[in-house]
Amino acid sequence: MIEVHSHENEERSFGEFRRKVRAAEVLSAATQKLLQTIHFNGSLSVVVRNGRVLKSGYEESYFHQAHSAGVARLQ
């Protein structure tokens, strides 16, 4: 009986994980706010193994609004 409930909980949790990935809700609200504050427009990658973050990284591609506006005027 306990094994059945455990399996159901695991399936439900995995379903919620898939939904969050599809909806791009894998970052915390605090991290998303930071990314918006610095106008980050690059790639962020996270490698997870056995439920733990193994490594993370990013490719820089962020612009401040003042800089972006200046570039737009030059074109």
C-alpha cells in the first residue's frame, strides 16, 4: 500500500517538474528578477545529477538600456 502511494507521489512530482520545464518556470522568482534587472539576454545552463546541481554556467549577452539605446541610434 505504501509503495503504491510512493509511486503515485513520484509520478505527480515528475509531472509537475515537466510542467515547470515546459512553462520555463525552472528559475526562482528572485533569479528571474535579477536577470531582468541586468537585462540579461544570454544563455543560462544548469546540469543536474542525482537531484543536485552539478555545474552551472552562462554565456554573456546582456545590455544596459542606455547602451542598447545608443547602439540603436547608431544604426
